[in-house]
Amino acid sequence: MRNQQNLSQVKAGDNFKGFLMLYKIYGKTSKIGKLYANLELGDATGTIEGRWWDIDKEIIENFSEMQPVAIKGSIEEWQDKLQFKVEKMRAICEEDELHGFDFALLVPTTPYNVDEMWGELIDIITEIAEPNLQDLLGKIFARYEEDFKSFPAAHRLHHSYRGGLLEHTLSVVKIVKNLCEHFPRLDRDLVLTGAILHDIGKIKEYREDPRQSSTMSGELIGHVVQGWEIILDEYRQIEYFPENLLIKLGHIILSHHGKYEYGSPKLPKTAEAIVVNFADDLDAKVSLFYSVIDNDKDKGEFTYYNQIFEGRLYRG
């Protein structure tokens, strides 16, 4: 099953045999009283709804959500949407790796090289002269490097894929680095550290599963406060860390969403906090713009109406 079609490429009438991620499966009863399964299937390029007709309850119970599967079926169109009609489906086995199974191909992932992005970020960290901030960053990434390189930046909207947190963070850091050149009165070390750590709480907010579902603490507390908690945990291991510096850094983290209604416990009150807030929002908005353009099914001059941008976007 090597070189299988991506879900972004399939069309009505296609046959499909390959590997997909089973996101959801649950039983329903048809109008004539027969059991069938509703499914949500996906790969790195998208998702599709599925139906598995006339099956036994025991078969449905053999599967679980967030499970990679080997699957065979066909693509149909139902109410103007593509739908996967399942003929056969089973759990992945070891032998499937010989036939092209690769978990990474089933999960949306950053288009950029993770190691190269990480190297860029480390190079910028080495530019930070303030020794306490250097020490803090070193301790945080000694513990969380692998999570930081693999987690998404969001559930949806912007950078919502593996490696998205690193991609988004590096972009925000590059933006504030340029702004430091334009506004030389900024505390460069502080604003760079704030940009690097502004979303560090995402590694506590999300689970590391294919759908990046929220943890209980992520739902009830959220990454803004969780990021501050991570910083405090490592700060306590550093002797003589200036309290004033800690408070300024904490303010950047706790205000980086910019408004109370966006989840910030505080509004930005320092120049460094304002810069990180706007750089974060700018990167998220531009990334979202191109995501809407690329994924919108209307191929006309303008996209469908988008709620976030409150209008139709021009393709250019």
C-alpha cells in the first residue's frame, strides 16, 4: 500500500486501500433497523467522514478512537460532501511497516524541518546576554525540549499540527528580534525570552495524541497560567534570580493574549509585553489567513465568509 492517495486528493468514485487514523467510531441504527458505524478518518492532509454498513456491535467494540487502521473502501458523495464507504478495516500490525505504514503520514505535521528550526531557536537563545534568563531557558528546555518540538500551537486555527508550537514560537521570536532593532529602548534579552516562552504552557495544556486533545488542567487552567507555573518551577532552582526581572517576564507571559476576553489575566503594561502580544497575534493571523486560503473549497476570487476575519478573504 505504498504511495497511497492523500485524503486531500481523493474524489467521488475513487477506490482506496491504505492506512488512515481512526479518530472516531460509534454505532447507529438505520431506518430499517440495521446497525452501522459512523467514523471520522484522517491523514496528514485532512479528514473525511465514513460509514460502515451492516456490521455487528462486536466489530465496533474492537476499535478505539485515535487508532491507526488499515482500511479498504470507496469514496462517495453524500449531500455535497465526500464520504468514505468502508468495506474492510482492521488494526495495524507489525507487518504493515513493510507495506508503507508510517505513523507520521497520518498526523498533520509542520512543513518545516524540526531540527533546523530548533537549531535556529538555540542560536537566538545564545544571543541572550542576561545570565539568569539564559539559565532559566536552559533549565526549561533541558526538561521540555522534545515536547516543545512536537506539540501543536493550537487545537485549530493556526499551527494546529505536530511541530506547530516550535514553528509559531520561532516566527514570533524572529518578529520581535526585528522589532528590537527598530525600537532600541526595548529590553532585548527580556523580550526575546518572553517571546520564546510565551506559549510554553501549551505542553501542559494538550495531550500528545493525534488530535492534541486538552488535558483536564488545560481546560480548567489554560496554557497562559500553566506557562507561568513552568517558569516558576525552574526559577526556584536558580539562586539570586532578580525578583524584578521575574515579575517583568511573568507579565509578558500572563498578558500575551492582549485582552481579558481572549484569556489574558492581565493587560500588557510594558513595552516588551506589548511587542510580544502583537507579534504573537500577527503570526497567528497571517498563518490563519493562508490556512483559510489553502483549505477553502470555493475556488473563486474570494473565499467563503470567515468568522475570525469577519469577511471573505481575497486570494490575490
